[in-house]
Amino acid sequence: MSDSRVPRSRRFLVCEPRHFAVQYAINPWMHPDTHVHVDLAQEQWRALIDAYRAHSHTVEAVEPVPGLPDMVFAANSAVVVGGRVFGSLFHAPERRPESTHYDLWFKAAGFDVHRPESVSEGEGDLVWTGRYVLAGTGFRTTREAHREAQEFFGHPVISLTLVDPYFYHLDTALFVLDDTNIVYYPEAFSPGSREVLARLYPDAVLATRDDAMAWGLNSVSDGRHVFIAPQAEALAARLSDHGYVPVPVDLSELHKAGGGIKCCTQEIR
């Protein structure tokens, strides 16, 4: 079955964790007294970049800025669909300066950037499926931003309510496998949102809380290969059963700030 899964080359934007630290707490994973091994974080991050390139993906990088320890989480900076960039307005004041540096990168690369008026945290909560945008709310990105994104992109935006603070962004509870299917952890969502997902994706791969707590839902798929936390062994095995090829990449040092593989990866479409 795995031979029928066709990978598609992707273009990713990333940011080296040169200044990574846990200096404040804006999600349940973060504890400001946590000791961070910056060298290890960089080594793990480079392994992710190497894995992407080994699978024929293009990787470009934003220069990290001192004093912005979460800038490594490039996914939160924007969502890009059809060459249109919907930027970010972070919920936490500590992260708001990140938006300017990412906007400058996109503008230098020839993109126009729309800076949202409402709190919106990029691909953290706005997930492009190939047909529409699945949009998380409840902890960070607002419903007003969902409406703004729909007006900007002209694609349907489907609002989903997150209810578990450990899964504060949609990309910690759900990821897209290919143009037809997703993986998600149902209990991260409100009852109504679970019904919506079940209707949209009756054949979805369902994850457990253990899978989600192991950062298995913060994964990146190219349609065949799934770049996934090695701690999420059970989920990786289920994906193999469905014909996907897990590519384990350990970002355990970055988990200390509440981020993983997808958090570090902005896709430029």
C-alpha cells in the first residue's frame, strides 16, 4: 500500500534556534526555570532540516533575532496559500515582535503580506487542507481572524474549538496527511467540532492523548513521508499500517517550549 502514497516536494521556511530559551510561560509546557541546552536544540533542529532535504524538500531560513527565543517556531508567523501571505498577530506580547521579522523576509522574497487585525498565529491555528482552511480557536487565534482569513484567501474557513490547554494550537492536535485525509486527537476539540471533523474526514486516522502528548500530532507530511516525533511510536505504527512512511526526528529540547516539528516548519505554497 505504501507504494501508492505519492510525496510532493514542499518549500519550507524555518528559523535556527540560536537564541532559543524558555524565558516566560504562555502554555502548559513552558516553565521559565527550565534549563535549555541550546547546542542540543540546534543539533536536533539541523537533523530536521537534513531530513527535509534528504526527501527532496526545499528549505529556506529566516535569520534568528536575539531576544526572540520562540522565533524558531516559524509556523506561527503566517499561513501561505496560493502565494498569498496572511501574517500573524500574536496573543502573547512577548512574541509580537516576531511578526515584523517574518514579514520582512516574505517581502524581500517578493510576497505581499497581509497583517491581520485580529489575533492570529499563522499555521499554528490555520491549517490548509488543499480544499479549505481548518481553523483553531479557543486559546490563541480568534474567530474574527478566521473570518478575516476567509475574506483574504477566498477559500472556506472552518472554525474548530480547542478545549484542552495542552493542545493550545490546532497544529498540536491535528495534521494533514495529504489532499484527502488528516490525523487528529478528537478529545482536543469541543463536541460540535468533533462532529464536524468526523463528517469531513470519515476515514481520518484517530490519535490518542498519549499520541498527542508525545507530540505525534505536530507532524509534517509530504503525502507519503511523515516527519514525526520518535516518542509517538504507536501513532507512527498506525500510520505505517495506512501506507505512510514515518520519518522520526527528535525535537525533545524544543518540546520544553511547547513546540515540535510542525511548529518549526512554515510551508510556502
